[in-house]
Amino acid sequence: MIKLFNVELKKKLAFDLFAVITSLILMVIASFSPIEVAPFFWGFAFFIGGIAKAIEGFKSTIAEKSLNVEFLMIAASLAAFITGEFAEGAILIFIFAVSGVLEEFANSQSEKALTSLLKVAPRTAIKLVNGVEKTVEISQLEVGDLVMVKMGQQVPADGKVFKGSASFNQASITGEFLPVFKNEGDSVFAGAINIDASLVIQVTKDPSESVVQKMIAFVKQAQEDKTKSELTITLFEKIYVYFVILLSISVIFLPPYLGWLGQEEAFRRGIIVLVVASPCALVASITPAVLSTLSHAARKGILIKGGKHLEKMKGINIVAFDKTGTITSGKPKVSQWTVFSEDTSQIEDILVSIEKKSTHPLAKAIVQYFDKATVIDLETKEIPGQGLIATIKKDTWKVGRFTYQEEQVVEKQLKVIKLKGHTMVYVIKNEKLVAVITLKDTIRPNIIEAMKAIKEFKITPVMLTGDNQATAQLVASEVGIDKFYSDCMPEDKVKVIQDYRKEGRQVLMIGDGINDAPSLVSANIGVSMGDGTDVSLETADIVMMNNDLRNIPYLMKITKKMNTIVLQNVVFSISVITLLLVTNLFGLVDLTYGVFGHEVSTILVILNSLRLLKSK
Ligand code: ADP
Ligand code: MG
């Protein structure tokens, strides 16, 4: 019902609150005034309380070309006024306005939490200062600066390609999913994601605007996105409003025509029908609950891009974890460095120069380990889930998980190294294995606890990794995962998820890397770690800013709570409507009771939902 955001939302909330209070004061004055002037004050209270809702109702009636709850309420209270029931008319509008203020409150709370979360999101760029890479806040970039954009990273500001070339995914800006190739001199947009090779761009536009714009759009989308049940209710509201009008008209005209009731009594009951049958409480059953839950999660450090993802949580029965950077901290340490050929220092230099072009956690660890290496200027191509390829003076170098021509002496040594179960990165020169570096990552804290809690929800955890079988086995058993898939290319991860879905299971996938992006999209719900790459943050439905895997069982818990509260609300509001309608048919309800029952139920439903803001 509410579609306002940011400053606008705050202004509206303040205005509506002002209207509600003024209207309350006027009503108090009215009830103490002598009979002759009281209607004037009631009327004034009615006008002040109702004007905002009337405008809102009028606008959305025109926009959606259909009548709505606002229309019913205004009609009912106008009718009350015509029949001389001034107080009832004013009170009806007053409480309707109060319920509006409460809804806006829920909305503003969730927005506040979401925006504050986005402010802490790491938003940095790699600036080149005299050829040296320096990580800076995006806000510190200026027009003319040179920035390095590596594979998987987002272009930090609008600019043009200065050196190198790469393909970009510009879907977040243009909505077009096909990658676009950009060469030197071509312009690139902030937010475009580099999908294959690192390159240097020159900033051509102040970055602050575009980033802020994107953040606002992000939050806006989260709130605007309707859940399936919200959509159902909205559709229901549209149809049901006509039913109420029809019912009310028939109650007014039919009984007198058939000689059952006098005209006046029939009119009175008809107006009561208009009030009590209005689906205000039903319409308010879901949205505040969803917004409160979004807000609660946001304060915990979980950014959910829309209530519809919460709704899908209920059906999840598989949680698929990526390994590197998700189960493990993504801050691996080099454990062993073995060179199989003579020119050790040259290999070190080349390895570091190649890995410098990558944002992969392994690459960062390797660069850090060889801090004395001399960096050579070269161009690389990165293959997600495998590693990098570079050509240096006619030699082809591959770093990562690639095949090579096996040699007996080398394989013997490798076998011993493999036994440790550490992550292996091969250095291959022209199809020959010249060195291998092994790395060991630490497991994220709290994961064992999280895994236990996930299993308690009868959900099967599985692990998908591009790493080798031995490492995968070790990590899986350490954290309590029974089923894992190792040596996965990005498309293999997608395949695993698709197979599960074909079996009718619903999958939540958590990942951090560019190699996880396709699987995040193919899962029912995609979750990204907050310190993941831009592309995974962008494609995910949920971002865990705090990088805590206990968020998964926590999300299960709060969505369960949300569903319970929504169910309570729906059952309660339908019961109240039915009860009031039936009793009114027998003439047992007067307008005051009708207004009271109807409006109190609406407010109770919203207050019930606001409990979710505070729940533990
Ligand atoms: P995970 O699926 O567990 O997150 P990745 O798919 O990111 O792991 O990586 C799988 C394997 O690919 C690594 O174990 C490593 O051997 C290799 N690899 C990928 N990217 C790189 C890189 N930039 N440098 C070195 N090795 C890499
Ligand atoms: Mg990963």
C-alpha cells in the first residue's frame, strides 16, 4: 500500500502523524462542545484525518484504475456523516489514519536498517598512484584518476578504458545480460562487472553520484518487491472491494424492496456493511510483517533484497556451500612451495606477476607470501574456478588448476604433497609442471554450530568446491558435511544445483566468488558473503554483511516466526470480518461497534507484526 521512500517517506510520516494528532485534538474538543457546534469540529477532524488518505486513495484509484480500501473507508465515513453520525465518521477516518501511520513506521524502520547496512558495505577501488596499486574509498576517486579493475570486480566510477581490454557484464545498468567487449578508449559505466581480464580505466565522472544512486535503488527495490502472498492479497483486495460495494448496495435496497426492513434501517445496516466488510486488516496482514522482518535481519547484518526471498525460505531443503571463502575464511596461508626446475626466482617473479592480476583469495595469499618478488608487466586471462593464463615471450604460463604433461619424477614428489590435503596451485610452463604451491585455509568461526542448527531444520548441507578431492574431504568432515562435490568448474556447480531442483528439491546456495555467481542465480535463493566479489554481491538475493554462517539457521527461524504471525493476522482479520458481517445482518451491530471492531482489528494486526522488529 505504501510506496514512498527515503526523505519522502519521512516527510509523509511526519505529515500523517501531524494529521492524526490534530484530528485527535479536534475530536476531543468536539465531544466536549455543545450540540450546535460539535458537528463542525467532528467535520473538521474528519477532514484533517482523512485528507491524506483520501488523496492517496484517489491517486492509486487512478493509477491502478480500480477502487481500493481507501475508497471504501472514505465512502463509509461520508455516509456516516450524511446520516448524522458525525462522531463515528470522524473516528473511523481517524483510526484508519493511525493504522496508516503504523504501517509507515514499519516501512521507515526497515528502510533505516537497510540503508545503514549499505553504508558499512566495503566499497573500494584500486587506484594506481605512479604505477603502484593503492586501495582507496570510492569517494576519494577524482576525475582523471587511473584505477585497476580486476576480473570479478565492478567498475568503481564511470570512465574509459585506459589500458587493456575486457568483457563486461553491464546488466545492473542496462539490464542487458550479454557481455560487452571494451577496448582502449571505450567508455565503461560504474557498476559494470569485469568478467575476464584485468585492465586500467580512467575516471571521467565524479563517482559519488552513481554509487549513491545505486544504493538507493537497491533499498528501494528491496521494499518494493512484493512477496507472492502480498500480490495475492492485493489482487484479492481489488476484486473484494467491488464485492463489498455490491453487498452494501444490496443490503440498502433489497430488504426494503422485499418489505423486510424500513428504508432507514436498511441504509444504516448497508453503511455498516461498508465499514465492517472492508478488508483493511487483511490488507495490512502481510506487508508490515515482511518489512519488520527485513529490518530485523538488516540490523543483524543481513541484507535481503526483497521480501519474496524470505517467503521462499520455508521450502528450502538443501543448503549448498561453496568452500573457499565461504566455509573457509578465504584468507589462506601458503604452506609449501616446491619448484621442480632450476630457475626458482624467475618462476617466483612470474607467479607473483600473474597472481597480482587476480582477486581470488589464493592469489592474494600468494602475492603476500612472495613479497620480495619483482613484478613484470604482463597481460593475463582469468578462467573462473581454474586460474590464470599468461603469455610471456612466446611461453604460455598457467597458474591454478590446469592439466599438464605428467612426468614420473615430478608425480612421485607430488603424491607426497597431495597427501596433506591442502589446496594446490600448479605453475605450468608450456604444458610442463614447473612448480606447485600449497595453501591452507582456516575454517570460519561458528560454522560447526551453524551446521548443527541447519541440520535441526531437517535441511541437508552439501559442499561444492573447485578444490581437489583430498582438501574437500578434509574440510567437509571437519565441519560436519556428509555430501560434497569436488573439482567443480562453475558450470558443474550449476549442474549439481539444477539436478537437485529437477528432483523437486529447493536449494539455497551460499558463495563468495565470481565462480559462484552462476550457481547463485540457478539456486532458489542465492546468498553471498559480504566480503565476496562484487559479482556475487550483485547476483545474490541475500548478502550476509557479517560473513557469519549462523545467519542461515537464523533466517530460517525468523521466517518461520514471520509466517506464523502472518497466519495469525490473516485468520484473525477474516474472523473479525465474518463475525461483524453476520451479526450486522441480524441488526445486532451499530455503527460505533462496527467502526470499533473493524479498526481495532486492523491496528492489532499491525501491532502484532511490529513485534517482529523486536523479536529475538
Ligand atoms: P571454491 O569453489 O572452493 O571456492 P575456486 O573454484 O575458487 O574454489 O578455486 C578452485 C581451484 O582453482 C583452486 O583450488 C585453485 O587450484 C584454482 N584457482 C582458481 N583461481 C585461482 C587463482 N587466481 N590462482 C590460483 N589458483 C586458482
Ligand atoms: Mg569461493
